[in-house]
Amino acid sequence: MRSSLRARLVAWLLLPLSVFVAVCAGLSWRNAAEVADYVQDHDLLSSAKVLSDRLIWEEDNVRASVPPSALSLFVSPAHDRVFVSVIGRDGELLAGSPDFPLPRPLALAGVDRAEWYDAEFDGWPLRAVVTRRAMYEAGGAREITIAVGKTTRSRDQMLRTLWWPTVEYLLVALALAVLVSALALTWELRPIVRMNRQLADQDPLHLDFALDARDLHTELRPVADAVNTFARQLRAHSQAQRRFIADAAHQLRTPLALQASQIEYARFTRAQREQRDTRRADMDAMWEQMATSNRRLIAVTNKLLTLAQAEHGDAQANLAPVDLAVAALGAVEQLAALADRRRIDLGMDLPEEGAVAVHAQPALLDALVVNLVDNALRYTPEGGRVTVAVKQQAAQVLLTVEDNGPGIPAEARERVFERFYRAAADTEGTGLGLAIVREVARAFGAAVELGANPHERTGLLVTVRFARSGA
């Protein structure tokens, strides 16, 4: 199932931003809680100090009163409840609520000699502070314990008041980031949309187009270049196919037209054959020409079929180990008669060890070797030499065919692999032999090299490099 690139990119941006917002919200909550706790604790201690200042002597007893100023510090819209406890040295309650919870033991600290703690009283959660004050008299001093507790409503309200605006800003920033990212992606993806339109507007039957990469981003230009390269390769392949069809039609048209005219002539003269004995020699020549034309037509057709088979995708599949030496020997035996007619010394050089295996298809491998040897025999003059050799190297197997013919100039060695190209126009052949050799070699993963014959002043050396089979 395809998904939107824009949505995926926004999601990639939203995920880390969401984590960042969550972390910031947590840190903001902690800081707001510290501020709210500080304000609440400061108010509690201030109220306890006000109460301690209101302690007075009455005869031999200490009297405590709770002034309104001590409680005014806790006035808030949250309607918190405040509890006060003033306890004498002997534990007697001087003022406030009885049974007010105190920490045990007391751990007063700081210059204010105070301790803050959390407690629960009458079902109310409290934040409280406890401190002590010494009341001096002639007989000594009395320690008075003062405790003030307050419910946490105002503290929680302050926490929310301090924390929520920060979270709102973070959420708004997150929403704006997502919105801006979506808009930016929409804007920046316009070149891809334009590239898609360029491709959609092209006629599928015409490959003469190129994507304009000037407006594309740096990261997208390789995509456009790859598409343009692919289009050029398709265009070149299509043009090669068109040329092949045109050349094939041209090559087949001539022998077919000649056969047609000769057949018509034979039909026209058949009735007069017995009456005109002088035409018998002409008839023999005509039939010989027809046979030659027919042989060439058959050769061209067979080579075209072999070339089509080599170009087909199945040629690269179902490869199996094949003995190259056996294929070379079979080609030499098949073309020995042609070499004998042309009085050419056709020799072989095979390794003494066992099979020389390469990955190939037997029929196509035979076609490759036969076409190489046939090409050498046709371009080698009478009395020349053609040698077929199979050699083994560490990771390769070499098939070489060398002759002492005229050779091929370096500037024309690439063209000889083109279909229907012949280095010499007066040489009998179809111009498809080396084209078949290259296509078959490509199907087998082999490489074809042309070079000068190192053992003769003239001539050609063709080398086919196969990967060595492990079989």
C-alpha cells in the first residue's frame, strides 16, 4: 500500500517535535511545582512568625492569640482551609486545633529553625510548617511550638497557572511547525510534480525527450539524470531495432526478388526447353544462381533466428557447464570442408587435461564458435591459416581464433559488431556473424576482444573470455 511522501515526512518531523514538547512540558511542570512550593512554604513560615510575635506573658503563663494578619496571608480564590496549633513546653494547647499532627522527631533547621512537612488532618491533605520560639522569664526560658498547616488547593491552582501557558505555547509552536512543514513540503515538491507532468505528457511511442533538471533540487537531479539516461538507452535500442528491421528487410528483399524473377523466367522458358537446346546452358546457370540465392536466404534467416535467440532474456537463464573444447572441435569438424575448398590450413590447439567447462547453453555456444571460425575462413585468402585455441587461466577460459588475413583496422573494430556490417563488400557473408558472437557472449557473461595477430604480419586475433565453471 502506497503512502503519501508528504505525510511521511510530516510524521518524521512530528515525532521528534512531540517528544521535545513532552520533555519541555515535564520540565516546565517541575519548575512550576518548585515555584508553587516555594511560595506556599514562604507563606506558611511568614504566618508562623506572625503567630510567634503574638505570644505574650499573662502572669506566669504564656498566652497566644491568632491575629487576622496571620491568616490574611492564606486568602485565595481557592478557599483553602488553614489550621494552627500553638503548644507549650509541657504539651498543653495554647491556641489552635487540638491533635494537630506534628512530625516526630522534630528536625528544625536553618536560621528560622523551621521544618516543612506534608500531613493529613481531618481528611484534608496539608502542607505545614513547624517552628519554635523561646519565651524568657526570670526563672528561665520556655520553648513554644508553633505549627501552621494549609490545604493545597491554592498551591495546585498556582501550579496550573504557571504551567499551562507554557504548554499552550509549546502546542501552538508544534501545530505551526507541522503546518509550515506541510506547506513547505508542498511548495518544495512542485518540481517533482512538474517532472511527473513532463513524463505524463510524453508520447509513449516517441522516446526523444529529456527531463529538464535545471529547476530541480540538488538531491533530485540524479533522478532526472537517471531517467534521461534510461530514455537515451531506450531510444538507442529502439533505433537499433528499427535499423535491424530495415537492414533485414533490405537483405531479404534482394534474394527474394532475384528468386522471383528467376522462377518467372523458368516458368516462361519451361515450355520452350525441348525446342531450344541452346538455352539449356542458360537454364543451368539460372538454377545455380537460384540455389545460391536460396542458400544465402536460408543463412540470413538462420542467423537472424540465432541472433534473436541470443538477445532474448532466456539466453541468460538455464546456463549449465559445457565443455568448450568439445564445442570448438565440433565447429572445426563442421567447417573443415569449407576450409578445404578454400585451401586454408585450419588447425586446433586444445589443452591436454580434461574438460574445459564454461557456463553456457550448448546450442548458442556452438553458434558462437561456428560464427567465429566461419568469419575467419571467409576473410582469410587461399593458402592462409586459421587456428582455433582453448586456453585455461586461473579464473578464466579463453577461446581464441587467429588468422593471417587482412585484419581489421583499429578504428573499424567496434563497427564490425554491428548487424549487416561487412569489412569487405566483396566477401561472401551475411554481416551477422560477429553480431551473433557478441550477443551470445553477453548472454553468457563473457567478453569479446579484437586485436592484431601477434604471430603474423597481418591478420586478426579474436579472444572470448569466459568465466571458468567450477564443474
